[in-house]
Amino acid sequence: MGSPAERVGMLISESGDIGTVKLLILSGGSPNGKTFRMCQSFVSALPEGWDASIVQISDGIAHCTGCNRCRTGDCVFHDDMDDIIGKMDAADAVIFATPIRFNGPSSMMKTVIDRFQSVWNRPDRLSARRRFFSFMATAGSEDPNLAPCTTIFRSFCVAFGGTWVEPFCVTGTDQNGTDPAGPAKDYAAQFTRAVSGIISAER
Ligand SMILES: Cc1cc2nc3c(=O)[nH]c(=O)nc-3n(C[C@H](O)[C@H](O)[C@H](O)COP(=O)(O)O)c2cc1C
């Protein structure tokens, strides 16, 4: 059951806001790769009150061409992004999960980020609810450069008025063959405690 501070969903419902914390995890690594395994392990360790879904980003999402048609109307593309934007609209917390590739997020993940330009241009496409954002990464090396991911995902959080939560990275997945499953469970505890702490401090 966990302590009141761990039962984040219950804490929030006491304040009358929402019943459970809906968490969206966007996974942008290889299908069934280490990043996806990290996500599954993270979800398996979530405490009561968290309703999580993992979306594996497909490589069929069109790249934003910068046509700016979304300034006045809908995005010209209709693909998996419609579902992803709908899921983000309903989410209280969003975690971007990505492998580190050339020091940044995967290109699939960046494609998703860029396609949010249609929401940036039309903020009414996202309901005005409180959202927490973070990222979790896997990295082949022991000493990855996380600065580009921090900049990109944190900028996204700021752009959509979110609250930033400390990110996490499993290092050495190639160099040392580190299995991300164990560390991901620790991060689930850390992440939910952080969100719970922010909510408690505000009440
Ligand atoms: C194109 C590419 C670029 C990569 N660049 C980096 C890098 O800059 N730093 C690093 O630590 N690992 C790098 N890696 C290793 C991946 O981060 C690592 O293998 C990751 O755990 C793979 O996750 P996945 O199985 O979910 O795709 C790279 C891998 C690929 C395929």
C-alpha cells in the first residue's frame, strides 16, 4: 500500500484534482530494445495510484516540414501523432524515454518533439492541466553527455507550462552490458517520490 507520501494518486484526489496520476511514457528506442525494457521495468515498480501507458514510437511518423499550416489550421499530417497528442492531453505526467544517440535523443523521439509544433501554434489543443515532465535514457557508454537531452526535453516542459522532475540514465548498456531493468525500478521510486514531494509541498 505504501505511506501516504508514496500514494501519490490518493494524495492528489484528496485535494479534489484528479483520482489517479495518468503517466504517459514515450519510448523512442529500438523496438523491444533496452530503452523499452527500461520502460517496462519502470512501470512494473510504480506504486498504487499510478496509471501508466507506454507508447513505442514508430518510425512511420512524418517529419515536421515547417510548412506553418498549423498556425491557422490542423497539421497537414495525420499519423500516430494524433494518438500521441491525445494521450499527452490526458496525461498528468510524461516521461520521454530515449537511447542516447550521438549525445542526443533518438531521431524518432526528436520527430515527435518537432511535431508538437502544431500544439505550440495552437495551445488550445492541450487542456490546461498540471503536468510533470522528465526523461529517462539508456546509454551505451559509462560517461554519456546528457546535456543535449536535458536542454531539449526541459525546453519542451517549459514550452507547455510543465513542472520538471529530475531525469535519469542507465549507463554502460553496451560497454558493460548493464541491464536497465534494476536501475529503472529505483528510478520509479525516485520519480514518484519527487512528484509526491512537489504536490505535498504545495498543499
Ligand atoms: C546511432 C547510435 C548512436 C549512439 N550514440 C551514443 C552516444 O552518443 N553515447 C552513448 O553513450 N551511447 C550511444 N549509443 C548507444 C546506445 O545509447 C545504447 O546502445 C542504448 O542502450 C540502445 O538503446 P535501444 O536498445 O533502446 O535502442 C548509440 C547507439 C546508436 C545506435
